[in-house]
Amino acid sequence: MQDVVNQVINTSFGWGWPSWAIALIGYLIVAALLFGIAPFQMLFLTLYERRAIARMQDRIGPNRVGPEGMFQPLADGVKIFTKEDIVPTAADQWVHFIAPCVVVAPTMFMFAVLPWGPGMVPVDMNLGLLFFFAISSVSAVGLMMAGWASSNKFALVGAMRAVAQMVSYEIPAVLSLLAIVLVTGSLSIVELINYQGGLFISTRDVASVPDWGLGWFIFSPVGFLAFIAFFIAALAEGERTPFDIPEADSEIVAGYMTEYSGMKFGLFYLAQYVLNFLLCAITSIIFFGGWQGPGVGWLYAQAITPVNPQGGWVFNVLAGVLGVFYFLTKTYGFFFVMVWIRGAYARLRIDQLMDFGWKFLIPLTLVNIFSAAIWVGLTKWGAADGLAFVEGWSPLVRWAAAFGVTLALNLGAYLFLARIFAQSQDERARQDDDVLEQLTNVA
Amino acid sequence: MTTETQHGSVIVMDRRRGKLRAGQGLLQGLRVVWDHWAGSFRKNDNFSKIHGTFTVEYPEERLPMPQAYRNMPVLLFDDESGHELCTGCYQCQRICPPQVIHITQAKDPVTGKMVPAATEFIIEYDACMSCGFCAEVCPFDSIKMDHVYELSTANRAALTMRKAQLNRSISYYTGIAPGLWAEVQAGAMKKLQGSIKRRPDVIGLAASLTEKIKARRLELAAAAAAAPAAAAVSAPAAPAAPAAKLTPEEKAAKLAAMKAANANKGAAPAPAEAPVALSPADAKAAKLAAIKAANANKGAAPAPAEAPVALSPADAKAAKLAAIKAANAAKQAEAAPVSVETAVATAPLDAKAARLAAIKAANAAKLAAEQGNNE
Amino acid sequence: MLKTEELQINIGPQHPSTHGVFRMLVTVDGETVTDLKPVFGYLHRNHEQIAEVNTYLQNMPYTDRLDYFNAMANNHAYAMAVEKLVGIEVPERAEYIRVLMVELTRILNHAGALGFLINDMGAWQTQLAFGMREREKILDLFESVSGARLMCNYFRFGGVARDLTADFMPRLKDLLVAMPAFIDEMERLLRENEILLQRSEGIGILPKDLALAYSVTGPVLRGSGVAYDIRRAEPYSIYDRLDFDVPVGSVGDVYDRILVRIEEMRQSKRIIEQVIAQLPDAQGGHINPKARQNVRPPVGDVYARVETPKGELGFYLVSDGSSRPYRYKVRAPSFINLTPLGDMCRGYKVADMVVILGSIDIVMGEVDR
């Protein structure tokens, strides 16, 4: 962005402003765009979800307000804005007021490190991934604030459950990404995307592969298992079915959002949809290449970049448009999968949810890290690191060996863990009878 | 407990334990939902399909209601004559479970007699359960179930419907339920003609058909203008018009006269009268039986065992009893000939029953006479 | 050992998942339910007292409103009771039509009940929407023949109100084509689904002896392993001529009840096919015995029962010789099935409570009358 701004202001118009001004203008434009895009995404996603889930249920979904219901989210927004804002007198007023902001603000921060296209990242941090997940954990604090400040025991219980869920599922999310970080050796999101050029095999692993932008991590066993684990953890982070206990209305009450009405409730809602968008975005970035796709790499190579300041700005635009198109397609595709899962599955109980996260996903992701290490060893290490026997093999053979070993390991681990988990859940159901006896004997 | 019959058995449901559940069920579920999503871009318009959008976009599209659909009763009136079919018989008011129908039957303003029409007919739509009983029991097919369902209103009092609001033309009803009307049309129209004959003045015309009412009033006025003139012309003699009420003695005399006339005409002797006082039903049957007995005594071939007029079961029993009594009486009568006069004294006092008895006796005597002639 | 405090919470009467206005006083210890007391009566409409003031025929539309999901079944039980009391015989064709309507009701009840149960488990109405679609088709059939979708008021003493219309059979046959596809799809969606299994296996177990002690009937009883179906135990109408199986469960948990209901839908479809094949033609039967509706039964009492989709619905009528019942009592299956709710929920988590309630399949119209 800064390069484009620099080009426009200094070169085309020739005004010669100082670099800090260019940087400031660049950042302001990006921030304005993001603040415009984020709520817009949330509005669009609510409509998208309602229409998609309606079609899964043999019905149509909102189509009255505007063509195909396009203005339905606006109507919802008007409704939320005009509702009376009720705050219980016993509630802690300040905390009650700030809690929605604390939940929403981190989600806006997370946009800062998300690359939309080649060279189109607001802040190119070399710790982008860490920043992303660190910031997302802050919203758990906001949830706790909301539950506590409501001075409603059901809200408190609901908030505690929600926080427990979010915190528990952060771990498998991060661990699965850790496997990818091991493979790439970098925490920078931009670097992760750049790694995924190629054709089913990343060019970084086997240099002779043509760069069609399809060398995604999903095509390797490590990436595939990491994707499964990450997506499930993302469902839980974003409080989507089957992990939507916090917003379940068939439980005691509406959880931590009980005492909120009007726009504050709207903010919680907004935060949830924005977070889901971001999680879908990060899934598509890390496992499906983000803006990588056929054509983008080639276009970008001829655009204005830090390594190629003499490029044509047309290519910037084209590469950007195509990149954004790929990125958004993948993101909305994942959101469709989230809606699809919502339509198909029931909800897990809180204890089942915690069991699933701690007793199934975390061991799975730990095994995946082990696989990732094997992958790195077989594809990248040499005699200097202790693996002399792979030194003489061609890159393709090394890749194939890594593929085979990790595939066997991951598949075996998955089936083994699935069996153990299923058995433990069965026992759990029976254990309830013991509890039952115990309680009825005591009571 | 349930026994195992040859018609079926008891199946214990298979819980499918022991299969490794590693997510295949979840994927299957996703597949089912995907099929529905993909199929929802077509419309589901046939009962045999399970995929497709099942939505009917009301209010632009409306489903057609079947003929039998019932929601809220309405009253019918004939398009041609303008007469309402309702006679105010109270059957619907009686059967209505929540008792929301309130009828006021019409009265002839001149004579004060009840007329087969209704002056006011109220149905409380807000309490009506649309059970359809009123339409089922109506003997005149005048109250029928409408098909309206868009009745929401903020004014609850407006849901108390009066006759003017309940009236619908028969063409409206054939528009919504042609088959149901076709089944009952013939009988309903016939009964309507009967009702029209007994409705004086403009009673029974639907209040909204002001032209028809005006026309009828003119018609009646013209007839009234012509009638007094005609009445003045014809001789006021012969007051023996059947409209006048007869006193019991006059009736008995009439009866005797008719019998005498019959006796003189035919070969049948004066029917033997039972000297004991009988109830009207018994008297009827007695007379009939007496005629038969008389014929039998004549020695001619016995009259057909069964009565020439079809009697209802109750009447048949009474007839049999009376026949036995009459047979005894006939035997007694044979011993002592009874004059027609004494028979007259024992005639029943009830005017209508007497007339009916007279008619029946006359018919029976005629028939017996014919049979007697045929022998 | 930490001492925890027991908390008493109130679920309902206004609650999205209590299947009507129904209140549960739940005592929880942490997340586990230690005691549950159902409180109902919020929908009491004086049905039995009103029935004493109405004539026998006037009561027919009120029976529709007892279990408002299964109007035809309620009509059937009441018509049978009055016919038994008076001694009216029902012609063949009318019996076949009655069984047809009641079995269609069974399908539509189970489609809806399973949909609502899955909705309670959190599956956001997908199965419910599919079930409602099938219900719509059947309700359209009911509308074309009786005049109303839910409050059918179709049965009369000695037959049914109206004969089948010309468009009924073709649409019914189309529906029977869709039915196996619908049931198979439901099975595929639910039967092996790991999440559903986690939420329903081992939950809400009602042991056989307890079920019998509480006089529970219907799919709840059969789910607990007791093979008792009134259509087989005390056959009424023409059920002794029809082939069908009776599904039973083995454990008595929510999963078993789901399986039993799915299988009952299949058996109902089987029965309907036999009825269509054996239906006598219109000339053979007198459908609407208009003359016999204003009944005046002799002095005496009668108890007649049918197997409705929810269990045994019985009518106990006492006649004093007049045209209005002296005593009219309804043995409602949902009411009786609800009494073991406390025992079924004890020891399970709060989240399971709603699922267990949904698996009993109650309608408050019947419970409160």
C-alpha cells in the first residue's frame, strides 16, 4: 500500500512528500478500509448464513427486504439500534458497558495482519500468526467481564462455560498451527502464503514444480490433519454449532448475553460474526494458500513490489483483484462449510465439548507436531543435522518419503485416538449411573 | 403382553454397537444436508419428492383450498329469486358446540304465525371453532362453510356477524365448492320452493337485494289491488272454505258425511266402529283394521294381509294392537249392529288427528272397496 | 470432599424447549440434576367439565383439541367409546378409512416429534424442517377430506363424516413414494451421527420395571423393552387383519426411543399400503350414518382405548341415559408418561433434561386437558 501511495503522490503527481507522511496516509487508508469492511462483512455474513441454512432446510430464507433480501441486515441493524438498552441496577455499570467493546476490539485488531492479496497486508509483522492468536484471546476477558458484571448467576455460569470453551480450544488451534510453523520455519503470515506456491507440492520442497499457486498445505498429510484439527477448534472458538453452548437457548438461559439488549447485544453478535470471518480467513490463508491461485504469482511478478520498483501498476491492480477474489472465495467457502455443519449437527454438552477438546484434539495435534518434525527432517535436513541417509535422494523422492511416513503416522494416530475416545465416552455414559446411585443414596 | 401373531412380530432395534465410530456418521449427515441444499434450487411441487424448496411465497402465491375446507359459516341465498334458504329451524343453533349461533325466526306480522325464514342470524366469528356441524345438520343446506382465513382485525366487535354480513349468493358458494353444492342442489332448491310459498310479503328475501325487494313489494301491492276487487265480485256465500277452523262436532259430521258417501258409493258396508274409546293412533289403526275385518267377514277373498298404506313400525305395533281390539269389537258389532251415529260420537277430539284419520280411513275404505269389487 | 450447595432453578413455563407451557422445578448440584418436579396445569381448559354439558356429538370437536397434534387419533378413541356404549357397528369401509387416517397421524406425529427432539439437541431445525415438510403433505390430505388440517373433527359415531375425495388416493400414493426416502434419509442423518449418539445414548434410561410401575405406554414403554402395543394386545377396529411389526428397544434410553419411533413410521407405512389394497369400494360401505349422531346411550359406563402415537389414549364415559355424558374422563398418555420424568432425569446433566423431556414426546393439551 505504501508503495502504491508513494508512486501516486511522489512519482505521478510529483509532490515529494516525506516518507512518514506517505506511511501515515497509507495506514489511514488501510484502517478506513478495514473499518468499513469489517461491519460490512458481518452484515453480509448474517444474510449469507440465513439464506444458506434456509436452503438446506428446503426453504428460501429472507427475501423480502430488498432484492433477494439484500437489505435484511440493514433492517436487523435498525432493529438492534432502536431497542431499549436495559442495564440491571445491580450490575456493575462500567464493566457492563465496556465488556462488549472488549470483546469486539480484538477482532478489529486481527484484521491488521491479514493479507488480502499479494502485498496487500496492512502490517507486515514477522510474528503475524502469534499476534493473531494472542489478540484473539483477549476477547475471552471481555466475555468474563460480561458475565460477571451482569450480576445474574445464570449469566455468570454461562460466561464461565464460554470462557472455558474458548480457552480450551485455543490450545489445539495453536498446536495445529505450530505444525505448519515447523514446516515453514516462520511465524509470518505473508511468508506462510509465499510458501504455498507450486502444484500440489510446494516449490520450497521440490523446486522443479511449476508455480501455479496450488502448493497448498492441505495437500500434505501434516497439513490435512492440522486443517481438520484447526477447523474444529475454530468452530469452537467462534462458538458455532456443534459448540454453541454459550448461545443455546434450550439450556438454562441465554448465557453471558442474558442481560444485554439493544446495541450492546448487537456488538456481541458483530464480534461473533467478525471472529468467524477471521477464522475462516486464517484457515484459507494457512491451509489453502490465501490469495495463492493460478495466475496471481505470475501477475505479481510484474507488478510494483519492493523487489521490483519498475513494475507496471496495472499488474498490481490485476494481481490484487485476482488475489482478493481467490481469498474471498475460499473464505466464504469455509463459512459455507461452517453453516453446513450448523445445519447438520446437534450440539455437544459442555462436558462432552471439553472432553473432545482435551482428550481428542490435543493428542491429535501433538501427534501432528511429531509428524511435522519428521516431515521437516525428511525434506530439509541433511548430514549436518544428523540425517545422512536422505542426503543423496532427489527432492521428489524425499518429498514422497515424507508424504508416506506422515500419512501412515497421521492416519494411524487418528483411528487409534478415535477408538479410545469413543470408548471413553461410552464409559462416561455408564458412569452416570454410578453417579446416579451415589446421589440417590445420599439424597 | 403382546402376542406374536401370524400378522407380525416384535423387532428389537439394533443399536449397532461395536462399530468404530470415527466420523463416518458425521460425514453422512453432511452429505444428506448437502443434497438438500443442492436440490433446493428447484421447487418441490409433488408429494413424491423430498428435495426442493417447499415454500409457497404467501401472499403472492396462495395455495388453492380444497372444496371440503371449512372456516367460518355463511348463509346462502338464491341468486334468481333472491330468497335466503334459511328457514330458522334452529338445528344449527342446537348443535353448535360453543353455542355461537343466535337465530330469531321470522313471524308473519299479520297473523303472528311463524314463517320459515330468519329475521336475524348472529354468529360470533371470534368464538366459532369452524367444526362444521352447523353445515352438516342443516336440513335446508342453507348454512355452509366458507373458505376465508384472512380474518384478522383489531376490532373484536366487528367479528360478531349478522345476517346481512353472513349472506352469500349460491353462485359464490359454487365458486368455492362446486362439487359439494352439486350433491345437494336438487333437494335444497325443492325445499326452497316450499319455503318461498309459505313466506308472505318480502320476508325471506336477502336484505341486500333491494331491487328484488322493491319488485316483490310492487308485485304484492298489485296483487292486493286486484284481489279485493275480485273478492268483492265473487259471492261471499259458501263459507265452508277449508281455511276456517272446524269445531269438533262439525268435523265429526263431515267425517260421517264422507263415510256415508263412501258407503253409498261402494259395496263396502259401514266400517264397524270400535265402541270403546281409543287413542288417536289406535283409532286410526282400529278403523283400518275394522275395515279389513268387515271385508273378511263378508267372506270375500281376504284383503291383502298388509295395510295398503305403509305404516311406520310404531304405527304397525299400534295397528296390530288395534286390529286385535277391533276384531273383538267387530265380533261384538256383528252381534249388535252399530249405527254410524254412535261411531261419530267416539271420534277423537283432536282436530288434526281426526282429519288425518278421516283421510286415511277414506283411503282405506276406497281401497277396500276396490278390492271388494275385484273379488 | 468439597461441599457443594444445591440450587433450585425453575425451567419454564415460558421456555423455548418445554413443548408447551410446562414448568420444571429442578434441584441441581453443580451440573447434575438431583431432583425434578414437573408442574403443569397451565393449559387446563376444563375439557372434562365442558364435556358433561355438551351432548355426545358436540364433544367431538373438543376431542380434537386434546392432543392437538393427533386430532384423528383422539376422535377415534372417543368415537369408539361412544359406539361401545351405544352398540353401534361401524361399516367396513369406514373402519378402513379410520385406520388410514390414524396411521397417517402416527407418521406425522413421529416426524414432528423427532424433529423437535433433534431441535432440542441443538440441530437448528434441519430435521424439523424435513419433518414439517412431510407433515404438510399429510395435513393437505387431511384438509382435502375433512376440511381442516389440525382440528379435523372427522369421525362420527358409526363411521366418518365424509368419504374420501377423488384426489385423495393419487396424492396418498405419491406420498407413499416419498415416505421411505424420507425415513431412510432421517436414519442416515441421525443414526450413526456421533454427536447425536453422544447426546442420546445412555441418557434418560427408564428401566423396564419402573416403566411398568408408572403405567407408561407408547414408544416410551416400547423403548424400555416392553413389547406392549394395544393394537396387538387388544386389537380394535381392523388391526387384527393387518400385518405389522412392533419395534422395541433394549436399554430404554433416548436413543432407543428415537429408533423405535423411526421404525414405527416404517410400520405405519406398511399398514397404509395394506389398507389401500384392501379398501372396500364405496358401494360396499355406508360412511356417514347421519341418523345416529344424536345418541342417547343406555345407563352404563365404558372404557375404550386406542394406541395413539404417544401411547394409550382412553376414554371413560359414564352415561345416565340422557344425551349428555354424566362423567367423561380422558386417560391422556402424555400425562401418565410425564410422571416418571423425575426418575428419568435424576443423575444426568442439566443439558440432558430438555432432551429427555423431548424424548417422551408430550403435548400439553393432553396433559392439562
